[in-house]
Amino acid sequence: MTTSRLFSPDLQQTLDLIGIFVFALSGGLLAVRKNLDIFGIAVLAEATALGGGLLRDLIIGAVPPAAFQNRGYFFTPLVATAVVFFLHPEVARINNAVQFLDALGLGLFCVTGTAKAHDYGLSSVAAVALGVVTAAGGGVVRDLLVSEVPSLLRWDRSLYAVPALVGSILTAVLITVHDFDAVTGTTAALVAFTVRMLALRYEWRAPRAWHRGSSSSGEEESG
Amino acid sequence: MTTSRLFSPDLQQTLDLIGIFVFALSGGLLAVRKNLDIFGIAVLAEATALGGGLLRDLIIGAVPPAAFQNRGYFFTPLVATAVVFFLHPEVARINNAVQFLDALGLGLFCVTGTAKAHDYGLSSVAAVALGVVTAAGGGVVRDLLVSEVPSLLRWDRSLYAVPALVGSILTAVLITVHDFDAVTGTTAALVAFTVRMLALRYEWRAPRAWHRGSSSSGEEESG
Amino acid sequence: MTTSRLFSPDLQQTLDLIGIFVFALSGGLLAVRKNLDIFGIAVLAEATALGGGLLRDLIIGAVPPAAFQNRGYFFTPLVATAVVFFLHPEVARINNAVQFLDALGLGLFCVTGTAKAHDYGLSSVAAVALGVVTAAGGGVVRDLLVSEVPSLLRWDRSLYAVPALVGSILTAVLITVHDFDAVTGTTAALVAFTVRMLALRYEWRAPRAWHRGSSSSGEEESG
């Protein structure tokens, strides 16, 4: 039943909090770049860290969502807020480390998100979609809150949805063949992590539509 | 009880999928104009096609939402994504046909959305509001995802909310007088469709506030 | 159990409707400044007035949300829409009165929002967060719908989240020590109201991150 617990509750909680902390850092850094005040930093940190899981929980009917039941989930982004508030140049300088940890969070959350959706009785296809929502939804909420087109959707950013999709599909397959446990689940998370790191390293991008420019070139230039 | 099924399940499903497909096309075309990559196209196609019904289902407590329970609902926007990806100049060229089908989807979804909300015990007023949300909500989500003021709200676009409102009110009246069946429901959908087509043909627009410019002219010009 | 009812149902309902009306005015005025048509005004009025409570109800699982169960909640923003449509220069001119009433709505909603979340079994921390969401969420939805960075998050606006936070924390403390009633609840709302009025009067602002400009000055100027 509770296949979403890959590990002992303590280890699972620790991993969740690391992922939440790093996602919150990315939200807080964007808030600083957008010149928001400390409450704006806190809201973006919370929304980035918890937005994806919140959407998933609303959709599968797990209310109140985990974000509102677990104190650590709520306070961890506030710690990240304080770190960004006082140390944001230092945090921005270790951007590579932040992206490394962000990729770890991505890997972890697409696996646990898919597994939780499956636990609530959703089909494999829906569980995969919700795994991607869990891993990538917070970043979409973050960008929308500062009126930017979500970087997830943009052509000129490295792949983010694809690694989450790979990890989610692997997880759904493992669950279907009854082979989902701490070892295989960790492997799925590491595969997603690796794909994301490769996408960052080699600037992998997804293709845009064919024949661009033939009928809508004017719009594209201004788009 | 199940007044939301106007037709045989097969016919209902076919009509739903046509509406979803066309809404997905409109999302995909906007994504191409905004220069998004193939995943951006897919996300906008899914969000436009399923966003309105998803909001409705979250509000009435129908979780998991239909969008996550019906495989066809999920895969149809992906087919639309492929069509837009390879053939978007051709799709953009038949814009009139897309708008025709979009108006059909609008008519269908305001009727089925109102009926489903009623099935879940909401009052007529709330059911009408949710009929409009079902028909028009996906387009709002679509525009927000690319940082545009929703065309639904804009003065310089043809009426979209009014046709949905007309269809939803007709449906609520029909349900109240116990006269809602395949024939009258189809009629309500066709009325909404017709109002939308007339609004497109004659560029019907809604009025803006009176006395604009007297106290806030500066803001208006820049708005 | 029903600690969220501070007063007799009639008085509570009257206060709620006043708060909803004033929040709807602020939404409608922004819609006029953005040159939206009458439906845009109505949508922004509804979303601003009911958005915060709607988010709270979805998160605590109170579906259908109060916004869709109480006719007065739905029609009051439409009255505000009519007022803004015909009289917006006059409404804009009495901006001080609108901000006064908005501060009253802020005070009321952070208290009732916190209390309702507590009634549904959420922890004090989560209840405080949802009190802030109830009071401030509608304004965030309002700004997002017209593609603006929410004024709640912006450095150059007077404090809004802090007064809501003060009122919500006071309420949670009162509930915890079993001292929450009409008198103490009203006091908490008035404290939040007073903090907001002082913030407006003296243009209190929250600090931005330390060391801005050292590592990301280019982005800041354009942000």
C-alpha cells in the first residue's frame, strides 16, 4: 500500500527536506533578482518548494496537503529565506552546487510523486503526469508569481521536464512489475538526476515546431 | 442523477474528445507563436484542453478529476501537440475551421460543465458559474502560462464569456424545469455556439467602464 | 467546534459581505485601469473577493467552497462591478475610504480564515498560513490575472502580509489558550487593521535582501 515510502520514515523525511530546501533556494534567488522584499522572498521560497506537491495533493484528493501537515515542510523554506536574505551573493556564486542539489530534488520528487499518486489509486499514466507535476510544478508557480514565462516551457533553457518524465515513467514501470523498492526507486531517481545533469552540462534543448517562420514569422520575433 | 450524460456514453466521449482536441490545438498554436519547445507545446495543449474541467472538478470535489481518470482525455492533447508540431502553418491557415470547432467545444463544455456541477449538488447559480469556468477556464490558464492578460478579459477581443454564460444559464433553467435531455441540451449547446459564431463574425465586444479617461486617463494609455 | 463563527450568523454574514464588497471594488478598479471590458471587471471583482477563501477551502478540503455555496458571496462582487462600471472615477476618488475598508476586510478575513482552518483540524502553524492566504490570496490572484507581479510581493508597496500575519498569529494564540470569542477575535481583527493603516500612513516597507547589487546588479535594474 504505502509504496511511496521508499525508505525508513526518517531517511525519507531527511531527503524530502533537502529537496524542499534547495527548491526554496531557487525561488528565493529569483525573488532577490526581481527586487522583492523579504516577504516576497519567503512567498517565492515556499511556493517553489511546496507548489508541486500541493498541486499533486489537491488533484489526488490528499487534503489537507502534506505541505500543511508537516511542520518541517513549512519551516524549511523559511530557513532558505533567511539564507538567501543574508547571503544571496554567496548562494548565487555557488550556482553550480545549487543546480546539482536541484537536480537531486528533481530526481527524488518525480519518484515519490509518482508513487504517491499510485498509492491513491491513480492509473500509471496519471501517476506519471503527477510525478512530473510534483517535480516541476513548483518552478512553474515560482515563475508565474513574478510574471515570467515558466522556464520549464521555454525553448532556450536546458531540459527539465524530460528528466522528470524519465524518472516518473521508470517509477511507474517498476510499480507495475512489482519491483519498486528502496534500491530500484533510488536508481530511478538517480537516472532522472543524471539526465538532468547531462542536459545542463551539454545544454540539451528540446526542438521547436517545424517550419517556424513560414506562416507566423512576425509573431515569433515579438513572442 | 447523472444528468451530465446527455447522450450515450460513447457519443458523449466522442464529443468530449473533439472539444478537447480543438482546445488543445488553440493552446498548441499559442505555444508555437511564443516560440516554446515541444514540451511547452504539450503543456499548453494539455492545460488549455483540460484546465477548465480540472478547476471545476477541484471546486466540486470530484477528485481525482476526470482529466486524470480518462486516458483519452490525457492523450488527445498529445495528438494535437504532434499535429501542431509538424503542421502548424497548415493549422494556422485553417484558423476559421479551428474557431468553428472551438465554438462547438465552448457550447458543449458550458452545458456539460453546468450539468456536472448540478449533479454534485451545487445550486443553479454556482452551476452556471462552473459551466463558464469549464468552457472558458482552459483558455485563461493557457494565456496566464505565457504571461499574457487572458483574452477572455480583454476589451479588444470578441465575446467569449457571454456565449458560455448563455449556454450555462439555459442549461440551468432546463434542469430546474426538469426538461434537460439530449435534445434540449444539444439545443442549449447550439445556442451558445451560435452566439459565439455571431460574436466572431460581427466582432461583438463588451462595453468598457463609463467615463474612462476622466480620472485615470494616464493609467489607461499605459495599461 | 465552530469557532470560526465569532458572532451571530447574521452579523458574521454582514461583515463577510462588507469585506467581500470592498475587495471586489479593488479588483474592479484595477480592471478599469487595465482597460478591461465589463466581464473583465466582473471576473477581477469575483476573483479578488473570493480567491483567498477559495484557495483556503480547497486546501482544507471544504468543498464545495463557501464562495460557491453562499449566494450573497457570489452576487456581492457583481454589485461592486456595477458600481465600478458606472462610477469608477468617484470610487477612485474616495481611494482613502476604499483602503480603510480594505484594511477592515484584511483584519476580518485573517481572523476568520485562521479560525476556519483550525476548525478543520489543521495545526496552528498551518492555520496561520491559511489565515494569511485568506486575507491576501485574493489580491495575488487579482494581480496575476492582469500579468502583474503581485503587489503583496513587491518591495515598493506598503506592508500587507505583515498585518495579516499579526492578526492570524494572534488568533491562533487565542484559540490555543481557549480564549477566542467575539471580543478577543474582534480585537485581533482590529490589531491587524491598525497595523495595516499605520503601514499605509507611514509607508512602512519590508527590507530587501542584504548586499543587493554586489552580484546581480544588472538583473536588479531591469527586474
